[in-house]
Amino acid sequence: MELLGCCFEVQSVTTSFKLSSATHGNALKDLMEDAHKDDNLDTRATSRVGIEVDNEEGSAAESEDDDKESEKEKKVTAKTRRGNARGRARKDSEEEEETRTAGQHRQRNRRAQRKQAGNEDSDSDGESCKNKKNRENQISKQQEPNEDGEEDNKGGRKGRGKNETKQGKKPDEKGKKEKDNKKKDKKKNGSSSSDSDSEEEPITEEELAKLKEEVEEKKKLIATLRNKPWQMKKKLDVLKEAQLFVEKFEGALGKGKGKKFYAYKVMMTKKWMKFQRDFENFKTACIPWEMKIKEIESHFGSSVASYFIFLRWMYGINMILFGLTFGLVMVPEVLMGKPYGTLPRKTVPRGEERTAMNFATLWDFSGLAQYSVLFYGYYNNQRTIGWLKFRMPLSYFLVGVGTIAYSYMVVIRTMARNANEEGGGDDTSFNFSWKMFTSWDYLIGNPETADNKFASITTSFKEAIVEEQENRKEENIHLTRFLRVLANFLALCTLAGSGYLIYFVVRRSQKFALEGLDNYGWWERNEVNMVMSLLGMFCPTLFDVISSLENYHPRIALRWQLGRIFALFLGNLYTFIIALMDEINLKLEEEKIVKYNMTIWEASLYNGTISENATAPPIQVDPADIPRGPCWETMVGQEFVRLTISDTMTTYITIIIGDFLRAVFVRFFNYCWCWDLEYGFPSYSEFDISGNVLGLIFNQGMIWMGSFYAPCLPAINVFRLHTSMYLQCWAVMCCNVPHERVFKASRSNNFYMAMLLFILFLSTLPAVYTIVSIPPSFDCGPFSGKTRMFEVISETLENDFPSWFGKVFNYASNPGLILPFILLMVLSIYYLNATSKSYKEANLDLKKKLQSQAEENKKRNKQKAQQSREMEENSLEAKPKQQGSKQDSAADQGAQKGRGDKESKKKTSHQQEASPSQQHGPGPNAHYSLHGRGGSLAPPSHIAVTRPPVPRGYGMPGYSPRNPRFEGFPGGHPRMPRGTPNYR
Amino acid sequence: MLKEEREFLAVFNFSYLNIQPSCKDKGKEQWDKNQDSETEMGNKQTIFTPEQLDAYQDCTFFTRKEILRLFYRYRDLAPQLVPLSYINKPDVKLPYELIGSMAELKDNPFRQRIAEVFSEDGEGNMTLDDFLDMFSVLSEMAPRDLKAYYAFKIYDFNNDDYICKSDLEKTVNKLTRNELTPEEVSLVCDKVIDEADQDNDGKLSVEDFQHMIVRAPDFLSTFHIRI
């Protein structure tokens, strides 16, 4: 019994040391001084070891005959008391941070021991604890027979060590400390050394390793100090202490470069981060109009911003198209082609010369503009031009095809990427929380930006609220369904009616055209245009009214609206194409006549001057005087350019009148008006997303259709998009008000993209048709003289490639090869589609699983919380039973240990002995490691039961000992049990 | 008022004179120059001892230069109050009004909370240590966990170690400048608790908060003040 008491005292010394870092540090200082004085590493290590073994004797309650030994024992008891008192005081004052430090020390020590123990890296403390105890038992058993021999060894070693260091007491203290930290390991060492009859060397090395490790720990503490959520004062104190420790030991171990290296590393990371930051900034600065769009988004919501993002995307595409046509067609022609006035196709005809430079003519893109590089007709059919031998007709054809192909590629690729993003989906499980806690940007240091940010946060909250309300909305489903069907029916009726009207009007106008327009008045001539614009004006409003029946979420309503207006506009497109085809047919007929006249004219020219003299040089006729064909391609190009220009003008005028003047009127006449203009009838206009998006899409369709015949079209469009970006940004910010229900746009603009793709498809049809099946004009354009435009390819193949290539190409274009190829493609598309579908399904499944799991977790947590609450109530009665019983889960063990510790504080050591011995069988030394230690340490455990017993990764059994303490928010939940007590 | 200022000036001059002998080796011109140019390396010994600087570097995420710059920022808030030497560890505190008027914090709706959380007295009056601490945590080098811990404290308005509904309401109102209706605010708060509360106790504990914030994509980029 006496021995046991002694053991316990020593044990508590350990704890007190662990608790009070200050004591630790001071004692270590002494120790370090000694170490410094000695340069010989080995000697020092030996001395230390010897002392430690001494201490071990004391702690193991072996026989102590040495005087010094007893002296030390006295000191130990004194220390014990002091340490205990201090520990208690700390606990009372509830200085959590202090306790945390203590915990850290403790943990560090434990970690060191674990490392020593080698393979004890099991996750649960409880388990490892058991193992350790078992081992301990074994060790102690082994030790008994070898005691004598060991003693001898120890004595010898000790003596030697003392003689050599010539400092008896101080090493003693040091030894004490070391022992405190690693009592058990030493015991193991001792036994193992005695078993293997090994000398000091291995022990010395181990000692060294241990010391190194401790220094490393301290270093790590210094390195991670800045990560600790402490007050600066506290940090400074801890730092000083740790630095002292490291300094001394490092001097001993000859290692001092770590810090410099660390500083260097930190510097490099900082530099790298700064570079990254700058690069990010640079990247954002490179995105055009990003700030403008952000500002609009913050005031008008993401739906309006989505239009502008779409506009910007279109701008990008058009820049590329413009680059293609400009760089590969227009510039080479200007630089290397024959100059203006050399050919009939490059000269203004005599009849038009007078008006060719008039502004009205130029504005109409006829006159000089018509016979310029801007249009198809200007280009010569010379196979190569300039010293570069640039193959102009081929380039023209390939650019035309490439424009379309590139557009397809980009649109489809963007759609696929967007679909991917959508499929991956954003995690909306913390939608509101993230909005609340992470939306404020702490970087904002500018009142204006701050205002924007406030607006944007408010907007985003409103968006989220709308979504939430839509989710919650539960109404009469039958009524809604009926209304929706009715609305669709009405919309269909409107569309069908307008479709028929367009068809009717077009037929009529064709009839008029055949009979000659001169017999009819203004209305008959402009009937089609008028009908189209009237429809375009009223139908969207009608659709708007209809869609209010449907009661959709605004985002979905926008889609319906877009789809309906899109269908309506298709009629527009239809009439336009019909008119164009009629025109082309007319021109083709005219061309035939001109061709016939040409031959007559030429004949008369030759006949009139020198008859039948072919060798004479051809007569110089001014190119302006030569009669020429109508050149339908240029006409088509002109049509498209005019349309684009007029479209742009209409948009701008609408913005200025409909938005700006209205806003000005409302704003300033509100002072002197009978009713409130701002909230009453005219009010400010909202931004019309659907109209603008459709305008953009149809405009782009025009570009795709017309760019083959008017290479200037992409340039015009780039200009248009550029100006409209600024104009609309300005108009939105200054004259529009946000929508009544600010709604969140879908993350991808895929709906817009789908419409764009459709329009792209529709617009390639006529373009391809004209290229493939209509013969080019005989006297203008790069393909003049050929029966079809695509012949330029075969011509190139024949002339510029080796003959075998042409043969291969011929074989490859054989239908017998092409058909299987197409079949193969269809099959692979089918296969890929099927797999992607299955992936999608799997994805959805996983998502569902995750969701249900999260819910289950929540439920379980709740249950656990309840259980632990109940347990708290019954804890006093339940405790003894539970201690006797065996625990399965590490969690339960942890919680229970906490409880046990609490008890152990109050009760006598007798009880502490009882429980572990019951659990692990009779071991002479088994018990004192368990509760004696944690007893004075463990925080009050009453909270351990109000909280779920196993919060993952918060210093509980699942907590990996390697991680620094901070990972688990030490300060955050002060009343949580901080890890299991230090079981050995 | 004027008298007070003069007094401060007197104190300042006094300390200034006191310090001068300690930097005898440097000329007076350089001394004056250093006062103007903040990032001058030459005068660091006069403000902090090298040990102090090293210690601060170990305790914060700043380099020597940045610490000095922060010191000057701190001092610029009240040149009369803050001495030019911290070798003797003077006990100087700047009131919250001065801290909150910094350009970095001026527009932040949570500036008061930030100051309160990082100040030792909990009322927003900051010593230089607190000041360094604050910007260290809010620097971009600080790890997510540290930031999350302090973010939790900032949003915990009543300091009860839980973010409860009243805290959330305060947060929302600060974020939106009271532009949401009370119903909307309460809807938002309910949703937040519903989303983030893992143990169904009707309030967010640190673990709940941590659990939620580590998944947030832009927490690190927004909870960060560049100085």
C-alpha cells in the first residue's frame, strides 16, 4: 500500500508537469544549462539515461538505498503538491486557454510515447490504452526476475554519468522531467535492454531521438503558433518559452537551420500567393466589362446580368469571326488584289457615278460601298493574288465554311460545358448559410463598392427567398394545371393566327410582285413589313398577359415567354427568306438577259472597230462602261447589312425613347402631375430580358446567314455589340428599375444557347443552299466562271496537290465509304448518349443518397443528444455499473472515461484502482497509469454528456494524434472533454 | 481640446527625446526621414527590438516589413497617443472609434464586432498586439480553421458561444441594411438554422458553423483584409 501511494505521488508529479508548462520550462532551463556546458554528446546522453533509470526505480517503487534518491523523492512530493494546487487553481479560474496548453503538452507527450511504442497507432485511445496496459503488465512481470542485474547496470551507469558531468543535482531534476514524460517507455527500454543484455548505446540513441523529437515538437509549436486562436500576449509567452527550450536543446543537438528554412519557405509561399493574387486580379481585369456586369448584377439580379453575360459571349464569338474574315479575306484582297478601277466588278458603273459618294447612297450600302471590299462582288476570280500566291477564292470559300463550322463548334461546346456544370450542380445544402456568412467581402474598402455589395447581398437574399417561396408554394394544382393548359392553348392560337397571317400576306405580296408593284399603293407595297412589325409589337405583350395566367416561377415564365416570342419571330425569318429567294430568282433571270446582251455588246464592239483581227490588242474600254450582271450575291449581302443596321438603329432608338425619355419624363414631370408617375401608370421601365435576348439571337442569325456574301458583316456586328454593351449598361443603370420579383438566372445560359443553336441551324440552311445549288454570277465575285461555288475545292485539289491525293480524295468521297462512316457516327452518338444518360442517373442516385444520409445523420445526432441528456440525469446511478461492463465503441469509452475522471477527483485512490483492475485483470502496476493521471487533469465532464459523445475530430478518440491541437477548435467548445486523459 | 492635444504632443516629444539616444548611430535626418517613409528598414530597431520583431513574426503571418507597416498604420490613427517605441511595451490602447475609422474597416458592417472580438477588453479598444492579431487572422495566409473560429466569434453577437436566431437576425440586417422585411429576415434565419444546425438545438454551435463553413467555396477569399 505504501508503495502504491508513492507511485501515485510520482504519477501526479507527471500530471502537474504536464499541466504547468511553466514548471516544465524552468526545470528544463536548468537542464539545458548543463547540457550546454558539455560538448560531448555521448557523455551527456549517458548521464541523462542513467538518471532516468534512477527515477524509474523510484517510480516503480524499487528499493532505494541511495541518499540522493531519497532526497529527490522529497522534492518530488513537494512538486506534486505544488503542481496539483496549481492545476486546481487553474481549473477553478476556468482559464480555458491554459488548460488547452496543458492539453497540448499532454498530447505531445502522449504522442511521443506512442511513437516510441512503435506500432501503436490505433485510432481509439481506449484500445491503445488497453494494449499499453497489457504490455505494461508483461513488462513488469519480466522485470522482476531481472531486477538485480538491471540495478547493477543502472548503478554503474549512473555513477559514470555523474562523474563525467560532475553535476549531480541538476541532472537529477532533468531526469525527473524526462521520466515524467516517458516513464513507461523507459521501463520498457529497461526491460528490453536487460533482456537483450545490450549496453548504453541503443538507449542513448533512443534518448537522443526522444530529445530531438521534443525539440521538433517545440519547433512545430513555434511554427504553428500563429495558427492558434490566442491573444497576442499568450502567444508571446508561449513563444518565449518554446524558443528557450529549442534554443538550448538545439545547441545540444547541433541543429539550428530549421527556422531559417521555415522563414524562407514562408517567404516563398507569401510571394507565390501574392503572385497568384496579382495574376487573378490581372485575369479579372482582362475580362471585358466584368465590373460593369457585376454592378448590374448587384442591382438588378442575375437574370438581367445573364443577358449581359450572353452579350459579352456573343461579342467574343463575333471578334473571332471578324478576325477570320478580316484577316483572311478583306486584308489580303486590299493589299494584294487588283486595285479599285481595274476591273468592271471593281468600278462603279457609269450610270451610278454621280450619286456614288452621296451619304444617302453610302448609308444604303450601294454606290461606292457596293463596289468595295465590303461585298462579295468586289473579289476577283484570279486563282492566286500577290507575291504570296494567296489563293483568294479558296480562302474566301474556306473562311465562309469555317465561320459556320466554328460557330457550331463553339456553341455546342459551350452548351456541353454548361450542361456539365449544371449536372455537377452546386451544393445548395447551405445556400442561405453561405449567403449569410460568406457573402460579405471583407476586402471592400470603398463606400461605393460597399453600397453595391449591400445591394447585391440584398438582391441575392431576395432571389433565394423567391426560390424558397416557390418551393413551398402549394396551391390548387388542378386550377393551375387548367390555367396552364388554357394559357398554352391561347398562345398556340395566337401563334397559329399570326403564322397564317404572315403566310397570307407573303402570298399576296408575291402576287403583287408578279403583276408589277407600280399598280399598287403604299400599303400594298409595304404590307409584309407592316404586318410583321405590328405582330412583333403586340404579340409579346399578349404573351405576357397570357403567361400571367400560368403562375410559373419567374425564371420558367421567362423561358416560356422566350420560346413563344421565338416561334413568332421564326415567321419573321420565314418571310425574310422567302422574299430573298424571290429576289434571287429575279436576279438570276435578269442575269441571263444581261449575259445575252453582253455577247451582243461585245460583238458590236469588235465589229465596229477592227473586224476579224484577233491579234490586235483588245480595245481599251473604261471598266465603268462595260455592262454587267446584277450580281445577286452582293444584293443578298447588302440586304443583310441593311437589315443589321436598321435593327441596330431600332434598338438604340427604342432604348433612348422607351427607356431614357420615359425615365426623364417620369422623373421630372412627377412634380407637376395629377398622379404619382413613379408608382402609377408609366413608371420606370423594367429591363426587357426576353426581347433583348431574342434581338441578340436573331441578329446573330442574320450575321451567320449574310457573312458569306458580305465579309464586312462581322465587323459591323462587333461594332454594334460593342456600342450596345455600353449603351445598354448605361441605360439599365440610369433608367430602369429592377424587376418586381428579382429572380435568379439559371447558372448556365443554356436556354439562350439552345435558341442560338437553333437559329444557327436555321441560318445555315439557306446559306448552304445558295452555295451548293445556285450558280454564282458570271461576272462578279471570287467564284465567277464556275458552275458552282464549291468547285473551288476540286480545282485546288487538281492543281495544288499531287495526283495521288486527288485519287484518295475521290475514293474517300465515294458513297460506299461515306455511308458506313455516317452509320458509325450515328452509332457512336447513340452509345455516348446512352452512357451519359446512365451516368446522369447514377449521379442523381448518389445525390439522393447523400441527402438522405445527411438527414439520417441529423436524426442520429438528435437522438444521441437526447440519450446523453438522459444519461446525464442517471449518471450517478448508472456509473458504477457501466464501469464494470465492457464497452464496445470507443466513443462510449471516451465519454465514460471522462465521467470516471470526474469521479476520481472526488473519491479516493481506492476507487481508481478498482475499475481498471476489473477491466484488465490483476496487474501490479496496471492501474496507476489510468485514472491517477487523468484524475487531476480531465475537465469537468458534465458537458460531455449534453453533447453527442463523438464529435468527429474534436479531440475525442477518433482524433488523430498527429494533428496539431488546433484542428479541432480548442477554444470553441470549452466544456468539451479535451481528448481522453493520458492513459499509458 | 487644444490643451489636451498639446499635452499629447508634449508626451510624444518626451518619448521622442527618450528614444533618440538609443539610435545614436543614425543621423537625425535619417530618423526624420524614417518617420515619413514607413517601409524604411533602417529604423526597425528603434520601434521594436529585433527579438520583439522576431516574436511578432512568429506569432503572426506577417513579415518584418508588414509588421512595421501595420505599426505605422496603427500609429497613424492617433499619432499623439502611440509612442514611437515599443521596446518598453507601453500600455497604449486606441478606442474603437479610431479603429473603426480605418479605411479597411470603415465600410464593413461587422467592424464593431471585429474590433470587439480581437480586443483584449472585449469593447473594441485595441492595443498594438490586438491590432496585429486582428490583421494576422484576416490576412490571406491564415488557415481556414483559424479564420472560421474568429468568424464564428464575430457573428456571435451576444458572446454566448452559440449563434442563435437573434445573432442571425442581426447579421442579416447588417448585411442588407434593413432592406428586408421582418418576415423575410425571419425566413432567412430559419433557413440558416435549418441548414446548418446539425444537432437540432435551434442554434449554431462552433461545430455546426465549422461544418458549414469548410464547405463554403468562397469563405477564404472573402474573410480576408488586405493591408
